[in-house]
Amino acid sequence: MPRSVSVVASMTVFLFLSGLTAALPLANAQSTVVVTIPPGAGSAASAAENARGYSPNTLTVVLGVNNTVTWMNDDTVAGVGTHHTVSEVTAPPGGGFVGSGDLAANQSYTFTFTTPGTYQYHCAYHSWMMGTVIVEAASTSTTTHTTPEFPAAYLALILFAVIAAVIVVTPRLRPTLSAGSASGTRRGRSVQPAS
């Protein structure tokens, strides 16, 4: 094997392994769902309107796909922050969902659900603020969820492998193409040498 082909092959293998190392964690990455507590959620007007205070107030997540939820307290009315909580009302046995404790304005609370079931929660300070998280097992999820059928990371790996193969094969094709030109073959027709 010529030295130049060996160097190109070694570089290709190195680049492929580097790309594989970078892309595999992305293939298994989960997305986080964000629930906001909008400005004014803790006001008397919200209570009178029977507003829920969490946006969205009901959501469905799938284990292994998007089962991490972050609640963000964005309730800053006229520059003054309102404190809220994400406090458990009901949870399935073994769910482990307890709650956030006090959340000042611009603070967040993140929880990763690991047990399927329905989790209901509320704000300990504002009784009208209620929410529900429905956690489904991955095998029972339906096509309405945003489960990628073919993760982009795998597509990137396939594309990388094709590019690497082209880099390795191209130097080997040049001598074959050059030899075809030297023997008098051009554009699929044979050229007869003059006698």
C-alpha cells in the first residue's frame, strides 16, 4: 500500500472515531420540557379568572424521550417577583415527585420522571394554580409524540462514513482513470492510433 494511501486511511479512521465519539451522546440525548409560571400568575386577577398559572398546565412526557421537566418562575409583575412552588398533590407509588420548595422570580426547578403515571401538583401559595404531568412508558407512546424515528446523529454518522469512503477510494481510482486515458479510451469511445 503506498504511503499516501496509508496516511489518508489512518486520518480517515481517526476522523471517523472522533465523529462517532461526538455524535453518539447526541443520539441518546433527551429533550427537556419547560413549564413557565407567567407574569401575573399569582395575582388576584388570575385567581378570579380561575387561571391555572402554569403554562402548559397539562403535559404528557415519555420516559427516555422527554421525561425531564423544568418549571421556570417568570412571574415578575411591575418588577416585583412573586414566589411560587411546584408541590406534589398526587403521584404514583415510587414516583418520588415531592416538589420544588420556594421558587423566587427567575428561579427554576427541574425534575426527571422515572415512573409512569399521572402526577398532579399545585402552588402552595396560590390554590388556583394547578398542573398535571402524565408520564408514559416508551413502549406505550403513540405517534403524536415528538419521538424521532431516525435520530439526526445517526444520519450525520452515515454521511461522515460516506465522505470518509470517498476520501479513501478516490486516490485509488485516479490511476485507473489515468490508465484508461493513456490507452486511448476517451468518453466511452475507442480512439484508434494513426498508422
